[in-house]
Amino acid sequence: HEKWKLFTTRPIPLSTHSEVSLAISMDSKEAVDAFNAAAGVNGGTADINPVQDMDFMYGRDIADLDGHVWGPFWMDASAIPPSY
């Protein structure tokens, strides 16, 4: 945080607040799971929300050390139901 304060005078929100969610497209469900696991063993918090598994889309959300939400997901656009 001290380094970040060199770039802005804006307050740094508490890690318990949500300010942004960053979605990251992954190549497979396995890549989503690997991202989630890596976050969990490197200081982040894995699965902060329920796992989203809708057959055509799969995602798991993590929080980094500052509480930012990252949403790695996989999607097969050709399998999206017409009603979605």
C-alpha cells in the first residue's frame, strides 16, 4: 500500500469492500480450476462466491490480497441456449 500511495492520493478501500470485478477468459474449465487453486495457495481467497457451472459457461471467483475480485471463466459461445 505504501508504494501505491506514490501514485494516488485516493484512499485505498478495505479488503472487505468490493470496488471492481475483473473477468478473465480461460481456455478450459481445468484452467479456471488451476487459477482458483493458485490464488488459494498464494495468499488470495478462493471461491468467494458459489461456483457458476451452466454447462456452456463455468466460473469461479477469487479475491486477491487487496480484496479485488477476479473471475476466471470458460465459455463455449456455440452452446449458449437461445433463451439466455
